[in-house]
Amino acid sequence: MKKYLFVLAAIIMALTACEGPMGPPGPVGPQGPPGNGGSGDGVNWKILEYTVHDKDWELIGGKDALNSHYMFEFKENLLTSEIVKNGKLVGYRVLTLDNGSKVYTPLPYIVPRGTKEGSNEKLWSEYYTFDYQPGSIAFYAYYTDFYTGNRPPTCVFRIVATW
């Protein structure tokens, strides 16, 4: 009985699977084909990657002080007044796994951390986010309990801009 059901299922799958000729290529906009910042339907987009090295994070405020955090600002000519006013930016923290593949995690990105010193535990979280204005984009690392004596590592961020 199982053989007949298997054969019947295989026949149904073979008869219902559809495959036809490849369709025509998509539209090409003034900036080239979609996929490289082009515009096929009037929407422009660009993918940007930024690396903030551990030594480049700037401490704002005092070490482990109230309201302290880290930041780094990039000058970015792409961020015009038009894009800031009418566009949208979506940010990601790019993480590289042990096998070399990349993972893109949306911002804000929150990482729980902790250390153990004897029988005492010190627990905190790191928060990564960004903001932008015409001509620049800034990335931030915030720590719960303002634990800014712990410097952020080198971070790679990806920004997808649409306008």
C-alpha cells in the first residue's frame, strides 16, 4: 500500500510541476541594472559598509561615568538633504562567523555580556546604533551601567539607503 501511495505522490508531483521558458530581463534604469544601486522603477538604492576599528571609537564622557558612551562619525557625501528628507536608511551590524560566513543583524543590535571575578559576576549589555544627517553618519556603542571602561571591538556596519 505504501508503494502505491509513493508512486501516486510522485506522479502527482511530476504532473503539477511547471517549468517554462525564462522571462525577459528586468528593466534598466539611468544608473544601471537593479542590483548595483540602479533604478528600475524610480527607486534608487545604495549599499555602504563602514568599519570602526577598536582604537577609533571615541569615548564621550568619562570612563564608566554617567551618560558615557562611544561614537565614531564618517563623512558621507552620498547623504544629501534629499536622501535624508525623502529617503530611508536601514542599518546592520555585520558579524563574521568562525567559518568565515557573514551574518547581518539589524540595528539597534544588543549583545548581553558578562565576566566572572571569583564568585562575583559583572553583567552588562552593549547596544549598537546609528544616526545620520546630510553629509555624515555616526555609529554608537552604549553600555548598560555605563560600563565604558570596556572599549567596543572593531565593528563592521552595513547601511542600505533607498531614495
